[in-house]
Amino acid sequence: MASNSASGVTAGTADGTTAATTLHIARLAWPILIGQLAITANGVIDTVMTSRFSTLDLAAMALGVSVYVSISVGLSGVLQALLPIVGQLYGARKMEAIGAEVKQGIWLTIFLSIVGCIALFFSPLFLAMAHASPELLDKATLYLRIQALALPATLGFRVYASLNIAIGRPKMVMLIQVLALCGKLPLNALFIFGGFGVHAFGGPGCAIATTILSWLMLLSGIAIMRGLPFYRQLNLFENGFPLPRWEAQRNLLKLGLPIGLSYFIEVTAFTCMAVFIARLGATAVASHQITANVGVVLYMLPQSIANATGTLVAQAIGARRMDAARSTAYAGIRLAAMSAGLIGIAVWFSRAWIIRAYTPDPVTIAAAMPLFLFIAFYQLGDSLQVTTGYVLRAYKVTLIPTVMYALSLWGIGISTGYLLGLDPFGIAPAALHGAAGFWFGNSISLGLLAIGLVLYLRAVQRRAGDMA
């Protein structure tokens, strides 16, 4: 069970059994993967059901989602600071101290929720830049203002998820996420199309369903932590609810702000790709969207491995077993790389079937086929960078990696994609014109980022070993 998580990694690495460590990472990663896929499936359900209501509502929801994701992902990333903090405390067996950190994390959640809700409430200021029709803007504004009601619960559940993953209990997160997915379809049907006396809201109905489910998820998490005896040792509900402490908030923000910014950089890098590719016409956009959607789904596996690896590394660091932390880190990185290689090969050979599952249009299929070559290379770089990034967070190192993210994804990726894809100087190879150029630039930037992060990790581990 979870109480053995910290000892499990250290035992596996102490006697040199890399296979045992890899297996431990896999056992921790699969529930995280299932939960992430459930979250992704929610977005798919929203898109499919809203498209059957009206094209206007689908466009409004897509516009609203682009704003909401940028805000919610960034704010959720800040709360990821709890993962290394709690993980190290759990590895050091400082159980009662975990509750104090979680309570400070709740205060940070409240502050971030206020900022996020204000931004969502004034969403027309962001949406006006789209120069869309008044009807579309009205629906997108309503969608975002309803989502503002969900944001505090979404961020609160992120605290619950970070706590449980950090102490090696991801199944407690997965269970709630899967159950919420089961409720998504009927609630969407009720609020999108109406019925039983409920008005048909169209696209904004997705936001109503999300809000209800977000609060139910948070309340379920609280009920689990109050009801199960295991959580009593963490001092989560005892000793009242202290006021926010500046030192604790500063430590959370010092770790969390760079993490949140790195997530924002990743999201906006893809957004910039989409904006530039939109200049190339509908076929280029469609082929890019199919490739990007496949990439997002495939990303769930390395992200889950990264999360599990970072958790076990943090626990080993907390237990002051630096050799175990080092060997666990590289076991996770190797697992992510091997998984990415196998997935890349599988995607390349099945690319025609995958693309036809998205569209029957032969022109779009032809445009998307060459882009899937980049999926193989893209996945390898993406897997290495995300796993190494999570390991660095386990060492409580976040600032320099975020600078590397900005230089790689914004600096190299977008600029290379622009020069090749749009070819303003007429020097790019014909094979890299259009969307292919942007995917090539993105793949190169991720590969360089992965190399840089691995080299930096080695330096961090040397310093950590010297200080042990």
C-alpha cells in the first residue's frame, strides 16, 4: 500500500535491481494514466456533443476553452509545487508536517482562485481580440463565466491529487476522475439539449456539467480523506485551520510559479503554431489539428511516467537516499524513452488508419500523412523532457528549467517553424513548407530541450550528492 511507497523505491534501488524500480514506477504510473485519459475524454465528449447542437455553439466553446485552458493550466501548475514538498516529507516520514503544508496549499488555492475567477469574469476583454460575431462572443463569455464557478473546485481537487500522488496513492485520484467521466455524458445531455424542465444551453451547458462535477469531485476527495484511517496520520483536519504563513506561501510560489509558467509556455507554443498555420488554409489547419490531437493523447503516457518517477525520486530525497533518487530518476527516463520509441513506431505504421478515423476527406488525409513522421521524433523528445522536468522538480529545481522551456519552445520552436513553414525568405526545403515546418521546428526544440534538461539534471544530482 501507500505506506510502503517510500521504502519500496529505496529497497529496489539499494540492491541494484533496476527492473524492480522500473516496475514500481509502472505500478504508480498506470492509475495516473487512466485518470489523465478520463480528463481528456471529458473534452472529447464536450466537442462531440456540442457539435451536434450547433456549429455556433461549437465555435463558441472552442474559443472559450482556449482561454480557460490557458488560465486553469497555469494556475494548476503553480499548485504542483506540493508534489516535491509533500513527497520529500513523506520520504522523511514527517507525517504531521504534511498536513501543515497541505493547509498552506489550500490558502494558495484560494488566492489563485480569486485571480483566476476575476480573469474569467472579465473574459470579454480577451475574447474581443478574436473579432468574432456578437452571438459567438456572448456564448463564449457565458461559457467562461460559468467555468469561473468551477475553477475553485478544480484547483482544490489539484491539491487533493498532488497530495495523493506524492504519497503514492494515485488510485484514490483515478477513482474519482473515472466516476466523474461516467457522469459527464448524462449531465452534458441534460444541459446542452435540455429536458425535464431544464433549458437547452448549448455549448455553455458543458460548463454547467463541468462545474457540478468539479465540486462533486472535490467533495468526494474531502470525504475520502476524512473517512479513511490512513489520512489521520497526516494531520489534515486536526489542530484547526491556521492562517497563511508568508514563508510557506513564498516557498510554494518559488517552486510553483516557474512550473505554472512552464505549462503556460507549452500551451502557448501550440497556440502560436495553430495561429500561424491558420494562415495556410483549412486543409493545413485540419491536418495540424488531427496530428496535435493524437500527440496530446500520446502525451498522457510519458506524463504519467514522469509523475510517478518524480514522486518516487522526491520520496527517496526525503529519506536522504541520494543514490536511490539518482537510479530511480534514470530508470524513469529510460522507461519513458523506450515507451516513446515503441509508440512512435506503432503510430508510424498505423498512421493511415488513425487519420481515417478522424476524417474521410482524401485531401486532409494526404496533408496529415507526412506530419505523422514527426510524431515519432516528437514523442521521444517530449517523453525525455517531461520526465526529466518532473525529476528536477523532485529536487525542488524549477526556475532554470522554465527558462530552458522558454528559450527552446518559444525561441527555437516557434521561430524555426515560422521560417520553414511560412518560408518568408524563400530558402526552406519544399518538404518543410506549411504545417510540416512547424512540426519540424517543434520537434527540434523538444529534442534540444530534452538534452539540456538531462545535462542539467546531472549537475543538480552532483550538487545534491555533495550536500548529502
